[in-house]
Amino acid sequence: MSWKNVKNFLIVLLVAVNIVLSIYAYRYYFASTFTDADTAQIASEVLKSSGINIGADTLAVKKDSAETLYCSYDREHYLALVCSLFFGKEADGIYLVPSGIKAETLEGDSITLGYDMQINYTNAALKDEITAALSKADPIEAEESKAVRQTLETLIALPENSLSDAECTAYGDYVFITANQFENSLPLYGMTCIFGIRNGKLVHADGKHFFGVPEGKESSQILDKVNIMFSEKLRGETGTVKDIRLCYTLYEDSLSDRMLFIPSYEILYEDGRTNAINALTKEKY
């Protein structure tokens, strides 16, 4: 066999090996990045047999990815931050209440912060007016809504356009914004708050919102939707799943004085139930 033929053979062999390696690399990438249709179909059938109805197409998707975020957090400093946003100064009195912490001013204003990030605040001098305005407020035009959202973003130090989908209503001098909180484009589970503004100042807040800002991140290995749904099966959940989507849940780590933004899945059932499941440990919140 001539050297030319040997060389051609080696070239063909090298090309063939590269093709085979490329196929295996693609299969590995697909298996590690996607839930294949056969696995999703089998999982859907097993779940259905235990009372959970979820379509295979909901499971046969690209696997999600998200990092765990964190920021420094202790309740005393956090309360001081919130007081500065609403009171414009330090509180004159701080008290422990069954649901959390309450801060008051000598003027009669008060904020209650729940351990679950619930916040309740109404300007004392305007309480009756705000209550009436809330019951009578109507949706406002798109351009006016944009300006109102930008005002709230400035008042509570949110990134620009982070409230672009927030619902806005108004009555008289009062405007109200229903803000669903997001971080890195992912919703924070259960974090919705109605903010009230009058003449450019915060006068009302009712709902859940976290005013801290992530300072760092850690890599996280997220479980796929099949694993998450099988954890629902083990907990005895039943029903028809309308959607399952990635979100963040907040967790106060008192040992390290940090608030963690943990990648989680929000499972929405057709009967209106929602469950939040830790995407790292399958723990239900």
C-alpha cells in the first residue's frame, strides 16, 4: 500500500472519529440540557396514575438554570432602611409584635414588617383619604402609568423599567401601583405589594416586598421539572398542573446574616393552588 493511500485512509478515519465524537458530544449535551420526549411521556403517565395531570410537553423542555443570590441582612438594619424610605428618618419607637416588628414616629406613622416580608404602612394623617381612594381608584392611561412607575422605581431604588408590567390606578391626588417583584428577570414567589403615592411621596404600602439588593451569587445545580413533579407525587399532591415555572424564594439565613434568593419552582394548579418548591432540595415552602 502506497503512502498516499495510507494518508488518505488516515484522513478518512480521522474524519469518521470526529463525526462519532461529535454525535456523542451532542447526545451528552442534549441529555444534560434537555428532558427528552420519551422520559417526559413516561413521567407524565406515572404522575397521572397518582392523580397529577401534567402534559409531557410541559416536561420535555430545556432544563432551567439560575444562581443562588444573597445579600447582607439583619432585621435591625433592614428596619432602618425601610423607615428611611417611608418616614424619611429613623423611627422614634420600635416594638416586637407577634407577626414581626413595628416602628413608629411621634407623628403617629407606623410600619409593621412581618417575618415573611409582609409590609403594612399608611400615612397616619391621610389614612381615611387613602382608604377611600383605594376603593374608588380607576386604571390610568399608559403614558401616565409609565411616569408613575418611574416615580416608584426612584422612591424605592428599583432598576429602571423593573415595574414595566405593574398595574396602576388613581383617584384624586393618589396613585396606586401593584408591584410584582422580580430579580434577574425571575419572579420572587409571593412578593406582591400595593404602593400608594401622593405628590411624589410614599404614603401607603400593603403586601410583600423585599427592599434589599443582591450583593453576590453562588452557582447552583437545579433539578429538572420531572424531579420536582415527582416530589409533589411523594407529598401526595393531586390535581391538574396549569404551569410550572422557575422563580426565586427568599430565605433568611440567620447564621450568616444573609438573605438568600433561592432558585425554586412555582407550580400552578388549575384549581388555583400554588406550591413553591426549592429547586435544589425539593423542599416545599
